[in-house]
Amino acid sequence: MARFYGYEPDPDGTDLIVSGLPMPTLAEAGPRLRASTKEALLYPALLQCSPNWHRGAQGIGSCVGFGWAFCCDVLAAVEIAIHGEREEWAGRVLEASVYAFSRCEARNVKRAGMQDGSSGGAAALAVSEWGTLHYGIDYGETRFEAYDPQREKTWGNTGVPDELEPWAKKRCVKTVTLVRSFDEAALALQSGYPIAVCSGQGFVMTRDDQGFCRTRGSWSHCMAFVGVRFDRPGLLCVNSWGDSNTGEHYPKNMPEAVKKCSFWVDADVATYMLRGGDSFALSSYDGFPPRKLPDWGFQGVL
Amino acid sequence: MNTRHIIAIGLVVFCFWPGSVSGPSLAPTKIETPSAEMLTATRDIKRIFASANPIDRVLWTECFLRVAQIVEADDINPHVIENSLTCRAFNRATMIFLWKGIGANHPAKYPGLAEAVEKSFREFAGDEVRVLTPEDRVKLAALYRAFAYAGTGKG
């Protein structure tokens, strides 16, 4: 079961990291943000940028890498597809890069050991200070094509190879901000900011007729909140166990790829999860600058 | 006009004309007048087609009217034309299949045409690889229709 989880709370470490954040709370990060009861779903932006997207399944206890990498993907997609930023979608973030940075470099540790796990605060520092690597990008001689749990295991002990660090540094998340309640989460999501949520709350795997999963047991786990609704107040939670959820969903037209790996969490449960103080909203990603088109396809034909 | 041209245009009209099962018609297609902005952006294309072969003008007009329809039909997720790079490939494929393949037109038959079309595209859609927004799709369809309109010699 250990491979399904991997969240290791580190309250002291996270407090220290949060105290060093330029904008530790949402009130400071977005003083002009105003609450509303408008539904917000961030996954359509991701599917617009990456139509064949499919949620992977973590192979070791690297949920923190998976949850945060996914949030980086959603953030990049929102910035491109909704905010219209001049960036190019360049593929998914390599989960191993976030996971390894959070275990080693962000904690200034040379060897983190072969056990699994990390914390939200360390991942916040990882993506904001050390950056991210991506699948499908040439990093000198290195290119990552597919998920490899062994890479996570190795890097989780040694950190990201030094020669790759300068590449990662170019792709940082500029702002990470603590989110402590459903209301704060709603505000962040309505602004297009995904939330990496680390908590001990467990759930059943089958959704009810409104798409919600009720609580059951405890998971030391990191997931992602990428939607908010108010008909029955809740947050849309994306897991990292591949096609893991069944049952009815909301909205009805949700694409299969998202439907199979997600469920709604009631507002009071979400607040309970977020109150742990290790969940963060991400904003302002240093994405890939757009490439120039050679032409629009008419040269040499007309 | 040679036999190939007649066959080509007959095929195009037959394939693309709505309700063409009763037989092709060469009656001029009704195209809404583009916005002033679009007319300005496509004036070089209009100038080139003013002295073009009438068959080529019909082919051009029909081709871009259908291209506009195709872009509008691509409104389901995931989109076929998802970004500017796939839009470029779509433009290229359309021109190769219809203008060059069916119309038997060789490159640079109308000097300056490729440059004029490229210029209009850059003006309205930029020159960067990026995801197409719903607004981009509306704009693209309007631009393709303006290309079609320019082929009629009106405006």
C-alpha cells in the first residue's frame, strides 16, 4: 500500500518554508481576489493544450511529485488557454523532478535515503526555487519519454542530477501560497490557480450520484484540487492512481480521462484537509516561450 | 482553360456544393461581405485574382468557403486543429490537395499570392506556435471567408 501514498507531514519544515515565502497567504498573494459562487473547472484548459492527456499512476510513494507536477501542468495550461499568455505548451512536468527536488535539494540533503515520501512545503520550495523538468524536451543528451518509478526511487535518494538543474531552474512556479479553507481554495481556483493538497484524509473510490466520494479511513497522500462548484459546495480532486474512480460524475460531459481519476470532495471535508497547513495554490509559471512558425503553410504551394 | 481544369472544377463543385446530388451548378456563391478590416487585409489577394483565370477564382472561392466550414465544424474536444502548428499543416494539406492536386495549379502561378495570404494570416493570427482559443477559431473562419470573397473579385 505504501506505493499509493507518500505524503510525510513535516510541520516544522513547512512552517519554516512558509515563513520564507514572499506571499505566504492568499490575502497577501491576491489582495484583489474576490469571492463569488461561480463554478470553476480548470481541467478543460489542460485538455485543450494536451488533448490526449491521461492520468498516470504513481509507481512508488511519490504522490507529492505527482500532485505537484500535475498542478504545474494545469497552471501552465490555464495560463496559455485561459489567460492567453504568450507561452507554448511543451508537455507534462516530470514528476520525478519535483519529487527529487523536494526530498533533497529543497531540504539541502545530499542523500535522502531509499524510503519514499515528501511533504507539501518541501514541494512548494522545490517548484519555486529549483524548478521543473518536462517530458519530451531535449536537455543536452538527456530526454525523458516515459514515466519510470525507478528514476523516482533513485533521484528521490540522490536528488536531480546536477547537470539538469540549470534546465529545471528556467521553469519555476513564481508564487506558491498556503490555502487553509474551502473559501480560500474557491478563490484560488476561480482565479485559475490549482491547489496541491496534502492531507491524511481517505475516501471511498466510488462516487455518489452527484460525483462526490465520502470519507473513509486515512491516506497520507497528496492530490490536486482543480475545480470548485457551489450547487453542493465542493472541490474537484484529481488522484494519481491511474483510472481509479467509478460512479456518476459532475459535470455529465466530463471527458473520460478526467472522470476516471477524479471525484468531488465536500466543502467541510476540503476545509478539514486544507487546515493541515501543507496545501498550496500555485500561480505564475515560467512557461516555455513560443516558437515561431516557419510560415502558415502556403509558401511553396500557392 | 483546358480539359483538366474543367474536370477539376467540376469535381470540386460537385464534391463541395451543398445538395449537389442533383448536379453541379456554376452559379456564383453568395458570400457575406467581410468586415472592413478583413477587406483591407485581403486586398492584395483580391488584386491578384482580378486578373486570374475564372476557373481558378471559382476553385479558390469554393475551397476557402469549405475550409471556413471545416474550421467551424471542429468545435468538439479534443479539436483536430488544436494549435497554430496543426492549423499550418491543415492549410498546407488543403492547398496541396485542392489547389495543386485537383486544380492542377503549380506553385507561383500567381506571383505574390502566397506572400499575400501569408501576410494576412500573420496579421490576424500572429506567427507563433500556440493553442487556438475559441476567439481564434471565429477569427480564422472569418479570414478564410475573406479569402473566398477576395477570389470573387468583389469588394
